[in-house]
Amino acid sequence: MNSISFNTSFTRLLLLKIALVVSINTIAGKDNIEPNRFAEMDFSSAYNDNDGFYNASNHPNYNAFATLQTNGSIMAWGNSNSGGSGAPADNGYTKIYSTAYAFAALRADGSIEAWGDSGSGGTSPSGSGYTKIYSTERAFAALKADGSIKAWGDSGSGGISPSGSGYTKIYSSNSAFAALNADGSIKVWGNPDSGGASAPSGNDYTKIYSTRSAFAALKVDGSIKAWGSSRYGGTGAPAGSGYTKIYSTGGAFAVIETDGSITAWGYSFDGGMNAPSTGVYTKIYSTEHAFAALKADGSITAWGIDHGGVGAPSTGVYTKIYSNNGAFAALKADGSIKAWGDSRYGGIGAPAGSGYTKIYSTDSAFAVIKTDGTIAVWGASDSGGTGAPSGNSYTKIYSNFRAFVAVKADGSIAAWGSSSDGSTMPPNLANAAGADQVAIIGSTITDITFSNSGSTIASCTVAPALPAGLSIDNTTCTVSGTPTEVRTTTLYMVTAKNAIDNADNASFSLTVNAQDPIISKLNRFTEVDVSSAYNDNDGYQNVSNHPNYDAFATLQADGSIKAWGTSSSGGAGAPAGNDYTKIYSNARAFAALKADGSIKAWGDPSFGGASAPAGNDYTKIYSTFGAFAAHKADGSIKMWGDPRFGGVDTPSNGVYTKIYSTGGAFAALKADGSIEAWGDSSFGGKDVPAGSGYTKIYSTWSAFAALKADGSIKVWGRAGTGGRRVPSNGNGVYTKIYSTSGAFAALKADGSIKVWGDSGHGGGTGAPTDSGYTKIYSTARAFAALKADGSIKAWGDSRFGGKGAPSNGVYTKIYSTNNGFAALKADGSITSWGSPGTRGIAPSDSGYTKIYSTYGAFAALKADGTIVAWANSRFGGEGAPSGSGYTKIYSTGSAFAAIKADGSVTTWGLFRHVGTPVPTPNIANTGGQIATIDFAITDITFNNSGGAIASCTITPALPAGLSINSTTCTISGTPTEVKDTTLYTVTAK
């Protein structure tokens, strides 16, 4: 039987009720395909890839880093005054450029956004159509497609734009620019003492080189013209022609003659004198004050002051020379290294051994990568000469004045050197929510999540403000809650900051729509079902409620409850009445919360199906396998259910903020982060860790693990399931904990993993030893970890999915049953592995958006609302409904229930758990009605998403002239009697 009420007042008006649906569309964040593209020029590349530091197209930033993410957003960190903060929050950027104290990013449309020191170019120019940006130490110059130039920044460093167009390339000294025109003529501006005046006349110039305060231009015939500071190479260029390349230090130039000898000019202390006059040299390298030239036979000659000008190796066959401000490091064919120059800059202390492939530098330190991706460093300790990351697989290193950043192929980053200049990484946030979701008002959202491969998050904010009912977690950035507000499609930007306010952003879009009134509050299932326990809680045992294994219960639009399935587990006996707002469960019972905070329970009496606490003001209910704990608004807790599962021993008075559970015990967190536990001691009901500052508690079947704000972990409960052997080296590094039924896996900020607990449940050997993992999933006895690049590593019991994970492919999310996994790709195709009985054969097509599960079967939903199920037929692996339009699937241990947008439900699986979801009619009123005497009424109708209607009745009696249809409940006729507004109840059987 199902009853529904409505009001009528008979005048010629129509009233409609509007209900809400929340539709959430996620925009993938940084998916780590070509991640972390750094600024155009860093310190190391300026020294080592440009034939002289000042020949670089951009002056590298001294004190900050900025990287471009795959969606075109920007992550910056380091000194905030130099651009370490204030990076633009939007995306669509294609390249980043720098001055010494600011950054400028180019968009696809050629517009520019700048940040950092305003006096060094940190203020954005207007307009678009720019193609490339160049810089001096404190000014930018951007080139347009028509060859015109826009300059900004310090006016004394070239920040005033030149006139004209047709320019093809821009060069710079420390504080002046020189632009080459299409006809080979030169235009200069900026500091006249640094080459910003007195450029050579004529044309046919092909390239320009520079020291800190002078330029030298090469002509088509190979002749050279120099200008700028006479002290630093502005005069004294060699006569003649045939030169092909010019090298420079901070104050001198050098060229290789056709016979292989070298001519130099400029400041003598910077290598402008004493260049080798004989020999066949092939290339020249430089520090700020010295040159080093490599011969064809691999020998080296150096000159200049003692910043590498003396002390070059006298023997050996070297293949390349690297430098910083004051020292050189030369690489041999076998990968061994010889360094010389100022000892404070790394002129001594180069690593022994061989196998090194490339050398990088800050201003006064070196870092070298081996073939296995390990890193060695030497030089000034405050500039990265110590503190290199351990581990391997690093592929490239970037630097600023005093800090290094090493990057792995998966996009993960490690930084070291000066903390104020960027050695402390920001968070590296990526949207991990996956495919689009639909949530109904009154239903909790928990899966708008973000992965973090950077430093520990200290705070998360979102802009603009979220719709009412939703909030963002301050340490994980997870967006959750129960939406109650209509909102048009809006792009939200989530900002994560670390302890020193370095920040990163990720985005998602969210839409709150007005929809059909029927679906707003029709068939809202329990807080946790079996599928969400497996797939949305970082491990089945981490759920706030243990899902009911044998029965379903749903909340109707009027707040009444309908239940079906095994009667002894709550499939029968649901309370009458309405005004219920939420349904909770344990394995064999339900508990429903009313609007006034009172509770009604049903199901197995020994599991809490009876004896719910009296009173009201309860705000949420938690459960173990067989007991409930109700949380009051004042922070107090009431227990009931099986004593073996924590149904007694209500904790002492205190203001508790959240409750967690194992199978047989509860643990509650207080506002100060201290913990109290109760229930079976072998399930973690006692021996909680002392102290405060804990932020979250995780669980296996019989052990707890609590995470502190500093990233350290404490455990208690059954030793064999994770209650001991907590990782001891994790202070300050762990960000999240996952679990199987008998083991824990903790994720570090760098994406590496530490496991403990039962070795047969994934707590022993086999866990990955590398880093870059973003999330971990689990069956009862195995883990599967997803990397930022979409690859998967599984470990644990092979019968439960610990082996057989796909070896290739880019996966976006992993789902599980008790002993099988199913992974979803971006194209919606699926791969499954684990126990043959519960992994089954996944569908071979694509287009699936989400996967659901029972204990032993999967069901996948497509964008059009069609469903495919597979694996164990007794658990719902067969019998999925045909047709389309389904929006979400729920489950018990062995049955599925699929819901459509109109609120109708179809079930399949084990019959005694399936029950009949529609044994009675389930009618809903379309809205209030007003009618007028002598006008026919035909539109007082009712939707029915339940079983067939055998009879309809109404109380009190209708006004004269109206009647009710006994099979549709439609009210029609022509009223002949005036009646005041009256509430009528229609009952369908």
C-alpha cells in the first residue's frame, strides 16, 4: 500500500511544485601527459645550452619555479616576490617565460599573463597575437606575428617598446635588447651602457650574441660587429670574416678561427685575454668569468680568472663541459666527471665513478643524473649541493639560482636547495573524480576528489562558493555534502596550499538543474551500499556504515520508507509514517533518522533492529558489522546492537566530531584530535593512542590506523590485521591510508607506498617500491594502485586480484568486488582481473562511465543509461535489465538495484536478496491543484513507479461532481460544490 496527500481549492489556477537534481560534470585536471613543462629558460640551460649565460633568450628566474600542466594551467612556487605565488588560476597557457624576478605566460590566442615583481615585468601587457617572449634581467619584450614588439618592466632594462615592425628575433644583454629585422638590420633599446644604444648600421646581420653589457653581431659573410660597454666586449672584435659562432662569459667574447685557434676580446679577468693561440678547438664553454675550450681530441684548455680559468684537467678525453657561475665540470665518454674552478661553486667534490649522463647547475652547485635515474650533487650546500632525492628514475633536472627540481617520467617532482627559492614543493593537485556524475538532492556526494603528487596540503579553498550543502575538505580538497541549491553550470577552481603558502590549482564544473519533481526524493537509498563500500571509501572497511548484505531500503518523496529483500535483515518491517530524512545500515538491520533527529530501527533485533535510542537531536548514525552508534548535535554518542560488535560501552562524556569503525569496534575523534574507542578489544575497542592532533581514522576488519596532521601514523587493534608494525619512518610524509580486510597501505606525498598487516592481504611483500601513485583500491585481500600516468600495480592474494593487473593502458579508476578488480579507461573500456568467479569476462566494448559491484559481480553503466553485468551469476552477474535511461546502481551483497531518472527501480541477482522492489504501488503527486465550479478537471494525476495498482481510494470524500479512477488514481469530473482548501490522501493498493 502507498498513500500520498495533496491540497485542492477549486478556482481556475494551477500550482506546480519544483524539485531539484544536481548534475556534476568533472573536467579532468592534470593527467600527467607531458606534465610539468618548465619555463623557457632555467639557470642550468642558460649556462649550458646557449654558448654563454647571456646568450639565453630569457633571463632565468632567480628565486622561483613555474610549470605548465597538461590542461594549460600553471603551478608556481618559491619566493612569492619573484613569482612563486600569484600565478594565474585559469588554463589555456602554452608557454612560460621569465625575467630574474617575474614570469610571463603565453596563451593560445597570443595574449599574455604576467606575475611576480611588477618592476621586473610582473604586470601583464594588453592585447593578443604575441608569438614569443624574450627578456633581460628585469624586462620582457614580446614579438607579434607582424614583427612588432611590446616591451614592459624596468624602463632602464629595456621595458620601453621600440617602434616599427618586421622584427624576426630579439636578443638581450643583462639590461638591453637588440632586435633583428627581416633585412638583417638591428634595432636596440634599453640601458645604453649595456648595448641599448649605438647599434651598427647596415644590414645582413644573421645572429646576435651578448655578454652582461655588450653585444656582438655576426654577418652573412662571417664578419663581426660589437657594441656596448667597451670593458665587457663592446670593442675589440676581430677583423676579417668567416666566423660562424660567438661564445661569451659575463664580460668577454670568444670565437673559433677557421684553423681551430681561438680569438677572445673583452674584460681580461673574464677571459678577454690569454686565449689559446694554437690547437684545433671545436667548442667553447664558459662560467661568469672564464672560458674552457674543448679540442677534437677531447683535451681541455681554460683561461680567465680562477672561476674555472685555471685548474682544467691536463689529461683525459672529455666529451662535454658544463658550468655554473664559478666552476666547470667535464664529462668523459664513460660517464665519469672532472670538476675544477672555485671550490665554493663545486670546483671540487665531484662524484667518483662513472655512468653519469648529464650535468645540471644552479649558480654555485652541480647535479648529475646517472643512467638509472639516480642523482648525485656537489657544490654550495645552500644552492643544492646537498640534499638530493634518493631513489631513481629521474629523467631531467631544472634549476634557479639556488634550488634544483628533478622530474620523473610520470611527472612527479622532487626539489632541494634553498627553501626560500623553491626547494619546498607546492601541492600538485589533479582532479581524480573521473566520469560525469548525477546526484539527487538529499543524497550525499563523496566522490569529487583530487590526487596530490606534491607537498602536504595545509589548506584547500574553492572559488566561487559551492552550492549550499556542499563543502571542501581542508586537507584533501574533497568536495562533499548534500546539495540543496540550484546552480547553473559553473567552473570551480580548487586551490591547495602547503604550509608556506605555495599553491596549485585544479578545476571541476558543477551544474544544479531543476528537473522532474518525481526524481528529487524518490528512492534515495541507504547512506552506504555494498558497491559504494567497495568503490568510494578507500577500502570496504573504511565505510561510515557497514552496508546491509541482504536487503534494500529507500526513502520516498514524502519521507516514507520502502524496504525489500530478506525480511529478517530489514526487508520487511520498515516503520510507517513519513518525515524520514536518511537511512543507515549495518549488515542485517536499518536505522532511519527523522527530521526532528529521532531514530527508528528495524531488521535483526540482535543487530540493532530494535532498541533504538529514544529522544531526538541525533544528526548522523554510524555502524559496525552488527551495531549502531548515533551522534548527537552536542557531540555525545548513543549505542545499540550486538555487544560483540560495539553495541554497548557508550563512550564517556565528550564532544566527539566523527565516528569510525572496524567490524566490531568504534573509535571516535574529538575536536582536539584525541581518540576514544569502545567495543571488542580484539577489534580495536581499547588501547587507543594517547595524545591529540589526529585528523582521520582508517580501518581493516579488526584494526585501526589514525593519521596525524604531521603525517605520522598510530595503529591499534588485532596485530595480524594491521594493529602493529606501523611504518616508523613516516613522520610528516603520509597523506592517506587505504585498507583491505587485513592490511593497510599508506600513500606518501611523493606517491610512494608503505604497507603493513597480514601478508596474505597485501600487507607483506609485493607492494610497489617506486613512487608516483595517486590512489589505491582494494578487494578483501589485495590492493591495486593507480599511477598518475594511468598504469596499475597490484599486489596481495593472487586469488583476490593481487596478480593479473593489466600491464599497459591508461586507466582512470579501479572498482572491485570482494575478490576481483575492474579498471576503467578514459574511452570507457574495461579490463578485469582477480578470481575467475568474481572478475568474470568484462564487456569488450567501450563507452562505460561507472562500474558498480556486489560481493561477486560487476555492473557497468553507459552514458545512455544501458547496463551490462558480468561475473558470478548468483551475485548479479547475469539478469541485468535491458533498455536505457538508468542513472545509478545500488547493491546488497548479492543483488543490484538500478534506478531511472523517473525513480523507477529494477533489481536482479540472488532472489532472496533481490526481493521485489515494487510489490506495492509507489505513487507521487505532480503538485497542488486549484479548480473552478463548472469547469472540467482531468489533470489531477499521479505517477506510479511501483507495482500495478489494484485499487485507489481517497479520504475525505471529494467534492460533488469529482471521482477517482480505481486503477490510475486520476481525479476527474466537473466540480459542482464549493469547498475550502482541503488535504486529501490517496491510497493505492
